[in-house]
Amino acid sequence: MATAVHPAAALPATAAPAPPHHPPGRAALGHVPQLHAALIKSGELPASPKSFHSLLEAAAHGASPAQLAYAVRLFRLGPRPPLSAPCYNVLMRAFHRAGHPEDALHLFVEMLVDASVCPDQHTVACVLKSCSRMHALDVGCGIQAYAIKRGLMLDRFVLSSLIHMYASCADVAAARLLFDAVEEKGVVMWNAIIAGYFKNGDWKEVVELFKGMLEVGAPFDEVTLVSVATACGRIGDAKLGRWIGGYVEEKGMLRNRNLVTALVDMYAKCGELAKARRLFNGMQSRDVVAWSAMISGYTQTDQCQEALALFSEMQVAEVEPNDVTMVSVLSACAVLGALETGKWVHSYIRKKQLPLTVVLGTALVDFYAKCGCIDSAVEAFESMPAKNPWTWTALIKGMASNGMGKEALELFSSMCKASIEPTDVTFIGVLMACSHSYLVEEGHQHFDSMTRDYGIQPKIEHYGCVVDLLGRAGLIDEAYQFIRTMPIEPNTVIWRALLSSCAVHKNVEIGEEALKQIISLDPSHSGDYILLSNIYASVGRWKDAAMVRREMKDRGIQKTPGCSLIELDGVVFEFFAEDSDHPQLREIYKKVEEMIDKIKMAGYVPNTADARLDVDVCEKEVSVSHHSEKLAIAFGLMKLRPGVTIRLSKNLRVCTDCHSATKLISKVYNREIVVRDRNRFHHFKDGSCSCNDYW
């Protein structure tokens, strides 16, 4: 509740000042020394416990170290009346506000030593908060024993603080036991137990407790709603989240910034970005938490360009990002391949000396790896003061997708030697490393090791990696038999891995079977039909290829357009196959013609099997020359300085023609070109690719 404040009256210039008849309020904080002097001069201070308590409270309310020091001197040195429990409580609360819970605990010990002062229920509640802050469970248990001995366990403040203490010390079971034993629970007690589950990340229990509150008609406040809205976002309970949002708007609570921020976070995590942005835009003031919640929402729903655009707005608004913001921005940069923006973020982290937490450090490693900068990823990895299994996994997967399979396996070996327990995701990275580097025997060994050595049961993703491993190696029949003997039902991911391998190795028979299985599970994915069509085209069965395309058309299935992204000067540019919308279209196509002419002189022969089937034979060569990655590369050659690496990412697998063309472009133009496609990285340099034509 807000407290009315009154400015202290000016002291007379000549007459002796009369002692104040009212306690000095918080607004009189700046006048505490004058009031202190007046009380000493009047002789009232040593004789009036009430006046001393009020003066101490006014002095202790300040947030600065100097004000707290003044309150401590007043408490220690006097002159003053004999100390009482309320005086101790005032100073203990001041220590809490200043972030010194250990000093509050020492003060409580002094009270126990001084037989003339007896701690009351407020003292016990306050010292329990110290235990919560310090995670001092043993001390907290001792305080509980003292409270039982003194008969203070019936006090709701003591009980609430005790519940909060147990929960803060990760003993939620003890907190719940106390909570359930109380018949009449007020909002403070409900908030205490909810906060306990909240701090321990038990989001489902937070939601269930709130539903229980609604069922019994228990009171709740804005503090409750902040916790519950956040929990709804974590578990994706959009229904309850929307109810809270409606309640907040109906009750006029939108001025509470923390509550609105929690709603923004909840809507964003539940995928309702429009509602989240509407609330965000309506906020009168937005702190870093609100900005981070909205940026994170865009990142988590793969709207990464929107995330970076909002981050730019945040900079214009001069709101300083924190480590949480940076994790989301780095994740967006990783998805888009926005290397320069991510490098700026890394530079900012260094400049502001933000602590390199495990989460932030892992995001950095993942960002550099997904931008094809493995050396920088390794450097970020080695600079981290602490790492968890996800950090190791990020680098292992990064090395695997960048064609460094043997290095990835060496890193995995180092991880095991460091006694870091691998996760199921780690083994996906390990199997990827084997698959991308033609390490079939090693792949089998690691797949068997999962269960034998680590007790990790393979999931569908692991089986998919093995199918991919065998298929890429040309062992199509073995891959097909492996699928048939799997202990779990194969899904579309498994069959698509096999179909992709059939496309690489031109295996028509098993490719037809793979598509048949895929259509029975998911008949609407265009890429599957395209792969079989390409298999037919690669062996000269043009009529069958056209038949598959007609089947797509009859089913109303649209081909996913090829799309390539390239970042220049912090701006991400998007190109589609046979693009017609770019403002510099004429210049780009002219550059493409020049590029094709030059690489033809170096031996390039267009692979028209990768052209669209609905174009005339004479136009197929033009069609393949206008694939999205060729347009993006041409744009990079136009805009980047000579010698600067061209980096782009593509939503689909790089086709055979673009792969061959890019190798020659790297040689003719003396450029390193890094392409991230749907499956892996391709580092083109001097006419060769890091994948060794094995992708």
C-alpha cells in the first residue's frame, strides 16, 4: 500500500528546535542528520524508544551505502534507549535491501546472545529471508526449530517465509508439506509456494497450483499472475495464458510493467506473436526484460529477421541489452547466417564485459559453427570458464556439418575423457560426423555404444542418422534392410533420408519404394516428389519425371521455391530461384551471365537435369543458371570487396549443377564461398569443396 509522505518542517533559525512530535517519515531521509541532532539536543532521544525507532527507520530506508552506514552507527553508538526487537528488525530489513543477508543473520545471532532482547515473529520472518538468499538450508532448519520453541509457527509471516526458505533451498517437498498443513492460506502464502516451484523450474506445478486457487476461490494478486503467466509460456498452456491476459485487461492491470512483460513472454512462447507484439507496442515504458521477451519470441518461432529488426529498434531506443537478449540475437543470427551482426554482438559482449555464462557461451559457439566459422567457434569454446554437455554438443555438431568429421570425433573423445556425460543429442552430432565423413564403421560403433556404454536408447533421429550414413556411402540396400529391421516404426524422416541417398546414387527401384512409404505418411510434401522426379531425370527417364510432376500438380502440391540468404553490411538479402523482384535485378542477371561465361571457359557444363521440367529444352540451361544461390553469389561478387569470403545459406539441398558451378566460381574469381544448405556446410575454395563431392 502506498504511504503518504510529508516534507519535514523547516527548523526555526533562532529558537531552540522542538523535538518532533511525529515520527520522521521516509521523505525526511535527507534531513535525518538534522533531526538526529535536534533529538540529541532536546534530550529526548535516549528517553524515547518511539522517537529512536522512527529515526532509525528513516535512516535505514536509504539505498546508498552511506545511508546504511549512518543507520548502523546510529544503532551501534547512540545515544539511544535500550534496543528492542523492532529496532533490530529495521536494521535487518535494511541489510536485506542492500544485498547483505549475512549481516542480517549476524544481527539475529547478536539478539540471541543479548538476553535483554527477544526476537519476535517479524525477526524470524526476516532472518528466514536471509537463509533464502544465502541458500543456507541448515541454518534455516535451525531457525524453524527456534520458531517452534517460541510458539511462532502459527504466524502467517513466519510460515510464508519458512515455505519460501525451503523452496529457495531446492527442498520444495518440505515447503509443500508445510503449505498443505495450513488450513487458511492467504495470498502471501500462495505466492510463497508458487515462487518455490517457479524458482525450481516446475512450471506445470505452478499452473496446477493456480488452477487449484481458482477452484477454491483463493485470493491472488499481480505477483501471482506474473509467475503463472510465465509458467504458461514455458509449458505452452495458451488457454490459461489467454484467460490471464483477459483478466489483466479487464481489471485494468496493464500499467504493471512486470505483468505485461510476463504476458508478452507467454504469448510469444505460445506462438501468438501478434498478441505479444500488440501488448509490447502498448507498453508506456519497456525495460530490457520486455525487449528480450519479444525478441526471444520471434527467434523461437523462426521469425529471425523480425527478431533482428526489433533488436535494431532496441538499440535506437537506447536500451542496453543483457545476456538474455544476446542469446536470442545470436540464435537469430545463427539461423540467418548473419555473421557480421553476430560478430558485432560478440564485440559488444566483450566491450561491456558481460559474464560469459554457459548459456551465452554456448550460443556463441553455436552461432559461429552455424555460420561456418569453426575456428571462431573453437576459440569461443575454449574461452568459456564453464561448459555443459550442450556446449560440447554444439561444437561437435558444428564440426560435423562443416565436414570436419574426424575432428568432431576427437572432440567427442575429449568430452568423454573430461567426464562430461553425453546426451542423446550429442550422439546425433557424432553420427552426423560419421555420415558426413564416410566413416561407416565408426558410425556403427558409436550407435552401439549409446546403449551399451551410456544407457541411452536410440530415438528415431539416431536411426535416421544411420540410414543417412549408409545411404551416403552408397550402401542403399543395407540402408533399406536396416529400416526394415528397426524396432520402432520408421517415419517420414527415415524414408526421406533413404530417398535422398537414392537421388545421389541414382537408385530408382528403392527410391520408388521410399516415396511410396512417404506418401502413405505425408502425401503433401513437395520435396519428396521432386527427389524422385530428379532420380528419373538423372537416368534419362524424362517421361516418368514429368509424370511425377503432373501427379504433384493433380494433388495441388506446390514446389517449395529455392531461397538463398546473403548478409552484406549487417543487412540480410533474400533471393528466390528466377527472382524477379530485386531492385538491382538487371545488374544481377548481367553478373550471372558474366559468371557463367567465365566458368564455362574453365570447363563448366550445365547439368540441365536440375532445371525445371516445365521449361523447353532450349531454356533449361538458363533455368539452372538462375537458381537462387547463383543469384546470391553474383550479388556478393558485385557488392563485396575482392578477396572477401562470400557466405550464404539455402533452404534446400544444393543441387548438383550449383555445386559444380560454385566450385569453379571459387577458382575463377579466387574467392572462398561458404554455402550452408539444408544438410551441411560447403566450403568452396580453389575449385574444390570441403564435402569432397559427398553430400
